[in-house]
Amino acid sequence: MADTNHFDVVIVGAGVSGALIAKQLGAAGKSVCILEAGIDYKDSAAEALQRFYTAQAKVPESPYTPAIVTPDAQGVQSPSNPSEHVIGRATTLTLGEDSWQNSNQAYMDQQGPLAFASTYERVGGGTGRHWLGTSLRFPPNDFKMKTVYGVEEDWPIDYDDLEDWYGKAEHEMGVSANAADQGYHDIGFPSGYSYPMPQILDSLVDDAVKAGISGLEPQEGIKLEVTNTPAARNSVPFQNRRQCAGNTNCIPICPIQAKWDPTVTLYEARQSPSVEIRFKSVASEIVVGEDNLVSSIKYLTYDTFDGGQTGSGEVTAERYIIAAHAIETPRLLLMSTNDGKTPNGVANSSGAVGKHLMDHPIYLSWAHTKDPVFGYRGPLSTSGIESMRDGAFRSKHAAFRIEIGNEGWNFPIGDPYTTTLDFVLGTNHSQLNDSGTAQQGKGLVTALNHALTRQFRLGFLVEQTPEDNCTVGLSATYKDRLGLPRPSITYDLSDYTKMGFVAAKKVSSNIYAAMGAKEFTKTITKEDADSDPTSFSVTYDANGAVVPEGTAGATTEYFQYFGAGHIVGTYRMGSDSTNSVVDKDQRSWDHQNLFLVGSGVFPTVATGNPTLTLAALALWAADTVLADLG
Ligand SMILES: Cc1cc2nc3c(=O)[nH]c(=O)nc-3n(C[C@H](O)[C@H](O)[C@H](O)COP(=O)(O)OP(=O)(O)OC[C@H]3O[C@@H](n4cnc5c(N)ncnc54)[C@H](O)[C@@H]3O)c2cc1C
Ligand code: SF4
């Protein structure tokens, strides 16, 4: 009888990478088992929407399971206790001064000094369920920061190596864009290349920014330009899915699946009879055999989120692929000590597993225009300013891309609710109801029309440097309901990254001034920086060099940052096995039949949202595995 637990390939994680790889392998007739910690997306889609509609706090994690809030004895909704959940994950609701290190609320055991502010999902389809869909290529210089600017690291691959894989990923996921617009910073396309769908139309907000900055002086020698953003979102019907209806709900869930998410590809993968997914199956140990090859993966099963372990299993394969994203992958590697045989975890002879945790910390600013720009329509973002993703300034401070938001002040202050309540109750949390007047009837409608149609915001996604002191480890104290150690995080921002915030703030103010818009960005004070785990200060001299606070003639500024959801860099690729975890093929240096995929392999975070690049790399890894299997 055939062994029902032996496969050509075992994949851990049914998110973006896992889904793309499973589809390729299944189409080639290989037998594949995906172990997925979360529940089946088929069971959860309607439920997820319902949970989101009724959620009081509409954060990216709200639709997904296990619920991030539960009612306490008095019926008050508060963050659930992660020790009581079999598959915990982080939520932005626990980034407050009192909650970020409260282990009864926050899943990650945050050690500081700053808070890691990004989150992810553990559900069939992974974090790609709640992503925005922005699908940018990285400019060539992002792959060779050390060579070109003398900072950070070089990748062991360059843009040319990835170019074809980018094209394949764009067609697999369904990206809408015009290639002619995307060739900035030397991003190349094969002659005649076209994206699978034309671009999503620019919004009225985009048009206002474009017109407003047309006369703006170059910033650090760079002329700013608005560029339409490539997005894995249907501009026309595609892959049996509808075209975008423009209702600004892409994060955390597109109700009509006009936005690509991994469940689209998982569905296709599951049409292959040789692809099996085991949901509610949490990989708990990667077993290494005598020959130093991975010999199996053990997993634990559960029925309900708060019910504990109900069973266990073990699967074997010719090749193993870990696609559990950049916090759960290092967690699994570090947990896999093999009764002391791999005391520092699997694939960790370099000691680099869990190191160099990165994100694109966001500088968020917002303003009110003179004339209406009519936000709250279209996808959350349709254009950006990509001009400062590269330039000579990168030898001194971090680069950034500027996302133009179409969702009014939803991100900064939770609008339209906050402003509406201000005008109904006579409060002024939005700063738009200076007189503190409570309105009703026609007056209320006029006031809200004036206030809401002029709102817009900019999000500056700042490049973070890879540092040894930004880590994912195993908590010595806290476990989940399966008895597995929860992730422990240390996190900080380098001077180079902080000076990127200083540059971003300057550019932001210049844009609003050029547009004649009134800025409402929250002023961060020293007190904020001292108490808020997502705020910091930076002091610099006239040359832009960071100096100790109090230095004569120096300037000190205070900032708050937000997580971008771009979790990067915790098992990086390299060309030297002593300081990297995988080679350029994403194959573990230590175990030749083990592949680690996802943004954890990025040596640097670069300047673009990571998913298109990790998808391109996943397709490349699938090809290598197929070649291995013959
Ligand atoms: C709010 C938000 C917006 C975003 N928007 C964008 C965007 O516009 N553009 C962009 O490029 N990126 C965006 N991202 C990032 C994007 O979502 C991630 O880069 C992408 O989902 C990562 O894919 P992945 O396959 O590596 O991981 P995931 O998609 O997270 O998949 C990992 C899978 O592994 C499973 N898993 C975890 N642990 C185990 C285990 N022990 N056993 C079995 N299974 C396990 C999880 O359940 C999950 O299904 C956004 C992220 C957030 C949070
Ligand atoms: S705007 Fe609406 S329809 Fe379009 S992708 Fe976003 S959520 Fe889906």
C-alpha cells in the first residue's frame, strides 16, 4: 500500500509563496502536501466578511481567526489572550504603551527597545488575504547597496537574474499596470512586454497631487513625479474574477475578490489531484537525519482555536519548503532542536536565523486641500511618488517610496468615523471642528461634505537597514496553547533609517506647501517619544550626521512610525555560508533538500513592497525543486 504520508514535496504554509509553488509543482504532476496552520479559506470567507462588518476596531487582523478580541466577563471587547490560542499572531491593537509588552494581550514577546509594529495572518491564504495588492519591482540598485552606496549588503542576485521571474509572477497573480510607466530608476522590461491587464485608473487624489507638485523644486536633486502603482487587482475581468468596483476596502478583505489573494492560486493548485492541503496542521519540528538531510516534518493538529492539541502527524518528502513567513519560519527553525542534535535550530550553522528583522517603518502625514479631492473611493491607493526610492542620497540616509492614500484620513485618525462624531457631538479630535459646534440636519451634511472631501494622506515607506540587534527568537517565558514557545522580538531603528524619516518629513511638508494644502500631521513630542513604543527621537548636525542629544547647534526631531506589514530578512540569502542561511536558489546551506522561501530571504528590505519580489523568488524556487526532482 502507498505511504499516504510520503510526498515529492512538503510545503509548510499556504500563503503567497506556498500557493504559488504548490500550483507549479502540482501542474508538473509532483505529489505535494501543504501543512497549513490555519483553517480552510473555503470555510472562512463568508465568516471573515461578517466578522469584519461587525468589528468595532476595523484593523487588518479583524476579519481573521482566531478572533483578536474577545468579550471579557463584563462584555467589554479586549485583546484575546494568545496563550489560550493554538495559532496566535500579532495585532496592531496591542501596540499601546500598556499592551505591547503585556503577554496576556500581545502574541509576540516584545523586548524592545522599540516595538515591531507589523502583523501577519495564520489562516489558509496567509497574510496575502489582507494585503493591499501593490506589486512593485525593485530597482537594480536595491540589489547592490554595498557596491553602489557603501551601505547595507549586496544580494547574491541582481535585477537581471529576476527580470523574467518578475514577469511570470505578474502574470500568475494578475497585475494591472502599463510597462511604459514603470521604467524609472533603470527598471527594465523585455521589449514589447505588457502586464496582463491595463493600469487601474488614477484617482482624483492622484490628479490633485500630480498638479500640485508639478512646479515643486527638486528634492535633494530629484524631481518628484506621481506614478500609477502596479497592483494585483483586476482592472478588467480576469481569471474568472470581477473587475475592481473601487470601494476602498482592499485591506483587509476585498468582498468581490477583484484583488488577487493566494486563495485564487490555492484553488487552482487544488485542482491537481496530486496536491493535498492539511489545514489545522501546525508544523512543530523539522527533523534532520543522519546524513544531515531533512528526513521529515512533524506537526500538531487541533479542532478549535482554544481547545488545545488533538493529534499529531509526520510527513516525509524528497524536498521540503518552509513558507511560513518571516516570523513563523525562523520560529520553526529555532524550535527544531532535534533532541540536541541541532541545538541552535535547523539551517543555522551561520547563527543568522532570526537576525536582521526589517520592515518599512512608515512616516504618515495628512492634510486638507483647498478644493475637494473626493477620497473614500477607488482602491486604497492607486499611485505613488517613486522618485526617492533611489538616488545619491542613499549613501547618507534611507530611501523611501511615497504612497498616496485614497481613503481620506482613515489610516491617521480612523475616519470617516472620528470627524463625523466630532460634528455630531461637538468634539474636535480631528482638528476640523475648531468651533466645537454640534450640528444636525443640513448643517451637519454641509460640514461633513466640506471636511471629508478635502482629506488625503501620504505614507512614506522608509528603508530599514539590516541589523544584528533586530531579531526573532523563542520566548523563554511564554507559550501558545500547543505548548510551543511564542516568538520573542528585539527591534530598533538605525541612525541611517531615522535620518530617512527626517528627509521624508521635509519632502512631505514641501509637497503640502506646493499643493497649498493645510497639514494636520500629529506633532510628536519628547514625552511621546519617551513613552510610546512606536516613537523615537533623532538629533543631527548641520551636515546631517547623527549626534548625541544636547549637542550645541544640533537639531532634535521626534517621530512616530507605523508598521507596513512588510516583514523581511530573518533567514537571508547570501553567497557566503558563514553569514547567510540560504544560497541564491533559497536552498539551505546546511541541508540540501530544504528550501526557505518568502521575504525572510531578502538581505535588505529595499524600497518596494516585498510581495512581487518574494513571489518571483518563489516561482524560481519551484523551478529549482522541479529540476532537483528530475
Ligand atoms: C496590512 C498589510 C498590507 C500589505 N500590503 C502589501 C502590499 O500592498 N504589497 C506587498 O508587496 N505586500 C504587502 N503586504 C505584505 C504581504 O502580505 C506579505 O509579504 C506576504 O503575504 C508574505 O507571503 P508569505 O507567503 O511569505 O507569507 P504568508 O502569506 O503570511 O503565508 C504564510 C503561511 O504560513 C502559515 N504558517 C505559519 N506558521 C505555520 C506553521 N508552523 N505550520 C504550518 N503553517 C504555518 C500561515 O498560516 C500562513 O498561511 C502587506 C501586509 C500587511 C500586513
Ligand atoms: S477597491 Fe474594493 S473591489 Fe477594488 S480591490 Fe479594493 S476592495 Fe476590492
